[in-house]
Amino acid sequence: MTYKSMPKVELHTHIEGCAPPAFIRGLAQEKSIDISGIFNKDGTYAYRDFAHFLEVYEAACTTLQGPQDFYRLTKAILEESASHGVVYQETFISPDFCGGGDVGAWREYLHAIEAAAAEAERDHNITLKCVATCVRHFGAEKAKAAAKCAAETKGDFVTGFGMGGAETFGKPADFAYAYDMAREAGLELTCHAGEWGGPEMIADTLRDLKVTRIGHGVDAIKDRELVARIIDMDVVLEVCPGSNVFLNATGDWPDHPIKSLRDAGVKVTVSTDDPPFFGTTMTHEFDMLAETFGWDETDFKSLNQTALDAAFCDDATRAKIQKRLDT
Ligand SMILES: [Zn+2]
């Protein structure tokens, strides 16, 4: 039994992190960029730990140099996602990697990515929305520039604002200005927290950045009172079990807290984060959850429903995707 064909909703992916290694190698060859050191002999991405993963990730990103590269990347990603039954996907796109934080350049990247998304919707029946994202370890000033880019382009495609990068860099409050700017522009908010930073990082993020979703959030399981508050505040967790297992952020699959969090009443969803970096796909995530926890179609339907209810999209899109889930 595999869940490959089941319609899926995925909320937590990073656009560059979805880049198939063969695609990045091809771009590097076209541009004569030597990044051979970031690949294993079998062609997969090579790194030792989370800090090194970020280095490899940024090296891979050096091949993505213009809007046209992101256009091609987006097409490659959505074709792959659709082949795993994903009908709606949100992806983090960083104005830092797409135009260096300049609003005009960011618009050109978005134009290309949105065009690719429209073609993928036509050809593969998958919908993409963008969560514009600042990179935490680039600091608060760059986060403000990213938030300005997000605020200026808020619309049908750019619907949310988030923060990724090294979670233990700085404090959530350092980024409150950027989040305030995004909130005032009407963007929906999420932030990576509680992957590496412990339950206190989740608590501080909820208090200082007032997000409605948390990226990962698995460390919440270490604090009962926080779990109760997350339920009370109706916060949704974008859980990426395969990523956590691969990077050793949690224990192995049987010890992954997604089951305990869900059993406690927390709204959890399932995503792949950076699938080719972690050797995963949405099919693999569902299959592993079925194998590990005995979850079945009813469980996965409810996880997809939670994800759609928490999606950063307009009502028309939500209604359209709901039909796909219901059939
Ligand atoms: Zn992530």
C-alpha cells in the first residue's frame, strides 16, 4: 500500500530546497560553476550536519542566478510534487536569494515563478502559493528588507511571510519589526521555531511575532503547558518528520513527536521541507507515517484537511482544492 496517488496539501517547502540535484548540477555545468564538492558520488547532496547543510544549500543556490533559472526550477519542482499527488503547495521564497532584497528585482523573480506556477497548474493541476521568507542568520536589517519586498507584492501569489535559516541565531523579538510590517500589509504569518531552539523558542515566537503557524514546532512536546497554549491559540504546526529524522532534530521515526502532538490535540500537518536534501517525498512521508504509527486513509484525510484549513490562500482557491480533496 502506498499513498502516492492520494491528493495532498503541503505547506512547508523551500523553493531552492526542492531543487533536484540533477537540475542544480545541470545549471552549474551550463554556467561553469564548480560546486562538485556538494555532491556525493551517487549524485545526491552531501553534508555532515545542519550547519553544513546550510552551507551546501547556499552553494547550490549560487547556480540560481536569475528569474529564468527560478522559472525552470519552479516547473521542475511542481511536476515532481504533482507526481506525488500534491494538489496544493506553499513554498518559501527568499527575497535575499531572489534579487538581493531589492523590490524591483524581487518583482521580476516573482513574475517568472508565477508564470511557471500558472503553467504547472494548467499542465499538472497543482496550485502554488508563495510565503516570502527572510533568512534568520542574515540578521534583522535584511529581514526588514525582505518584509518590505513581501509587503509590496502581497496579492494572489504572495500570501504569507515567514522566516527560515539558523533558528538559534538571535531572538524572535529581533525580527518583530519585519513581522509587524508583513502583518500590516495583510500577509499571513509563519516562522521556523522549535526544530532546534527548544520549547522556549516556540513560546517566544508566538509572543513576539504573533504567527498563526509554526514551522516544525516539534520541541513543543517537551513542555505540556506550551502544548496546551498552542491548542488554545489554534496554532498549526508545519511538521516535517522526514527532515527531522534525517537531520537528527528528533529521534528516529518511532520516536518522532508528531503522533504525541496529534494525540494531545495539536493541529499538525505534514510536509517535506527540502525533499531531495533529505531523501524524501510526500509519498514517502505518508508511507512512513502509515508504517510507523499505523495511520490510514482516514488519518491522512484529516491531516490534509487541517493543512487546507490553515493554507495561506483566498476562499476561492480553498474551495477549489477542497473539491479535489473530497473526490
Ligand atoms: Zn523549513
